Amino acid sequence: MERKLRRNVARIEAVREQLVVAELQLDHFADVATDAELEAIVADSPLASAEQRDATRSAEVMRRDRDRLRGELARLEREQDDLLDELANAR
């Protein structure tokens, strides 16, 4: 059980690190999408509109990845709580 708990803690740390990176990337892609949206409005051209759609799509992909990592972290933390409860009850 302690081995499971150690693996879980290591996985939580890894997911937290991935989440930090995903949030930074999402911030960047969201800024790019906002800039592209403004450019599309000002330029009023098919190319600017296409670039805006691509930027928005990229930001949405990053948002889904960030949300997936948040969900995984929540699951791992619940699992850790359960393992700690089991460990406390076993002693």
C-alpha cells in the first residue's frame, strides 16, 4: 500500500508540473487568438479570418488539455486520500 501511495505522489507531482506548463501555453494561445480576432476584424480579409479560426482552435485544444490535466489531478488526489485512509485504518 505504501508503494502505491509513493507512486501516486510521484504521479501527482508530474501532473502538477504538466498542468503548470499547460496553463502557460493556454495563456499564450489565448492571447494569440485574441490578437488574431482583432486582426480579423480590422483586416476584414479571408486570410485574417482563417488565421483567427486556427488560433481559436489551438487555444481550445490547449483548454481541453488543461481541463483534462485538472481532472486527472483531482482523481489522483482523491485516490491519494483513499490510500491514506486505508493506511491509517490498517495501523
